[in-house]
Amino acid sequence: MLRKDLLLMVIAVLSILRTPPRAPAQEEGQPPVEQKKNVPSPQQLQVVAVKAGHLFDSKSGQTLSDQMILIKGDKITDVGASGIVTIPPGAQVIDLSHATVLAGLIDAHTHIFSSNVSFVNTSREYRTLVALSDAQTDLRAGFTTLRDLMSHGGGYADVDIKNAINRGLMTGPRLQVSTPGLVATGEGTVGSWEMKVGNRYDVADSPWEARKIVREEIHYGADWIKLHATAGYWFDSDGKLTVDSTFTLEEVKAIVDEAHRHHKKVACHAFGGEGLKSCIEAGVDSLEHGNVLDDDDIKMMVQKHIYLDLTAEHYLTEDYLPADTKATGGENSLAALQEASARKAIAKGVVLTFGSGVHSTPGGTHAHGTQGAEFATLVKYGLSPVKAIQAATIVNAEMMGWKDKIGSIDKGKFADIIAVSGDPVKDITELERVKFVMKGGQVFRNDLNQHSE
């Protein structure tokens, strides 16, 4: 009976998630289509007033005291000093006067569809449910927006999850997605796991084949095109890193050109070497990881305004560091190389984003909801606490083309708000302990033990 009930539940959820491939995506923040004709509920009409004891202004980098935020529906209607912005009669009051309030955080590199081998005998439908659960875990951790880079065998189900959230059918963070992503033959070879659950990626082996796949992914709802320009890596006996490149320069240029022709952006996975240089030369919009950057790479990134998304904490986990340490006798690692590159990039003006690379199932390495640890690593690598917070707010919003919607607490933007007990500028680890989460005016978490009136 239990198995039958579970099957019925999965079928019911999937009937909600399924959407026609050509259906236009619901505009972010708009009510579900079927609700537009309804009379607004009292909750939608009521003004919510948030008392902020301290408010981090992500645009200026300043922390302001004694602020008031007014919200109606899913948008901020006013914000300012409490002596100037007053609470209107009948407003619901959320008292965060003993907390530090910030704009909702943005993680620009997640994988809600896990590549964990424990899914070998599960269906794509089951993994879609897990992906939705992981996205909701990130939301409760304070990340009200995610850029999800490659669905790892989930096909186009990331588009379904995005649409279901946008249409109000499910709760979850705002999403930009990249569907299966592109790899070259070798990295995308079908093996035993893929035989079970379908190909993990889209495989292209020529410029025109790559263009075709880019068009197809955009047709089915990709917001970003993600490509893997490098695959495996190894350390020589002297500890020198060698990175295996995948696509040729001509193929990378075709991918970038085709995506930009359709007004979509490109994210490039690359550790270093030829593949990384091809992505920079082709003009990708963001470089993911960038473990080895030389002076010419950094100069071109600044000139072309290519964002650098380190996912730095990822290379300090057991997925990478123990193997690197063993291979080099403790003398080298991807993490060590990345720290040196990051310090040079920061000093020379490369714009860093905040992306964690969280991907695993609960209890595993680098699990969803733990990405706040990335802040401390960014600070360790030379980014100031203010710049680290800005990377996860206004900078990511700009990179994603949503600067007018999210990234700061301003009139007219979505009411995506978080709060912590202490001051994250003085102790960046406070962002690992988010206590209050609001997305679009709806409270998803409040552990501050402060009352609402």
C-alpha cells in the first residue's frame, strides 16, 4: 500500500510540473495566470512593515541603522529611516529591530539535480522531486535566487521546476536554469549510469552541431548556456597541473555566438589551460572555477567584463582536496592554485560573483543549504566582507540581468529579504546562520524569536 501511495503522489506532482515545451515561461514575480482574474485577497492588499535594526545596503556597502521597509504584495513600496517612513494603519509589523537585514542572497552556481551515484536506480521523476526539495532547502538557507548550471541527467525538468515555482504551484527560490548543458564526446560518453537514467548532457562535436544544440536548449527554456571547456585533470610528478581540454576554439566561439544571437548568456566550466583560454577569447559571460589564471587571462577578463565564479569552497571538500594532496605529496591542489589566481584576479579588477557549486544529497559533501561557507572562503582569498556580500546580491543580480528586480532592498524590487543575528561585515560567518527568510513578501523562516504584530 505504501508503494502504491508513493506512486500516486509522484504522478500527482508530475502532472503539475509537466508543461508544454513551447509554453512561454511565466514572468518572474507575476501571479499565476489563473489568478489574474481573481479579486486580491486581504493578505495581498495588506501592507507589511519590517523594522530593521540594521540594514546592509548592498549598493553602497554601508550598514544603516533603524530602518523601515514597507511591502505590499510581493514588492517593496518604500524603505528608509524609521523617522521618515512610518507604519501605515492596519499594517502587519515584523520586528527585526535586533537583527541585521539584507537583500535575499543569490547563489550563481548550484546543481539541484544531483550527480550522486546513489540515484543509479531511481527515475528522473523521483530525482525531479529531490531537486525541488534541494531548491527549497537553499531558499530556507537565505538564497532566494539560484542560477542552476546543468541538470545532471534531469533533462529539461529544471525548466519545469522553474515554471511551477513562477506560477505559484510550488514554493521555491527564483531560478535561472541551463538545462543539460554542452560537453564534447568523451565527457558525455554513455555509460552504465546514463543507460539507466538517460544522457546527463548534450554532446556536440562540431561548430554547427554545437549551434544546433544551443538552439534546442533555448527552445526548451534554457536561460543560460553552460559548456564544459575542460574535463579531467592530473598532477605531474613535480606537482604541475595538466588540464584536459574538450571543445576547440571554433566550437566555443560557435556556442557563444549562437547564444548571444538569441540574447542568452554563456557560462563556461574551465579549470585552466587551452579550454579556459578559448572561453575567454570567445567572450563568455561568466567563467566557472578558473583555478589557473595567468596575467593575460586576467587582463582579457577585465577588458571583456567576464565575471569570475570561483565555487571556491567546492575544492576544499573531500571531492577534491584529499586526492590532490595525495597525488602531489601535499605540495599542490586545485584549491591552492585557485587561491593564488583569485588573489591576482581580485587585485587587478576582475569582478567576482558568489557561486557555491552545491550539488549533493542531504548529509553528503557540499550539501544544499550549506553554501554560506563560501563567504568565508572568498574573504580568505582576498575579497572584503562587503565585497563578498555584494557578490551574492547586487553583483549576481547584475550578471543575471535582474538588477531591476532583486539584489538590493529598494522601492519597486521584489521583497526578498533575509536577516541574521549579528553583523556579517564584522563576522562573515553570520551568513552561515540565516535566521529570517522572506521571498516575494512571504515569510519562509523566522527563527529570531521576535514577534509580528
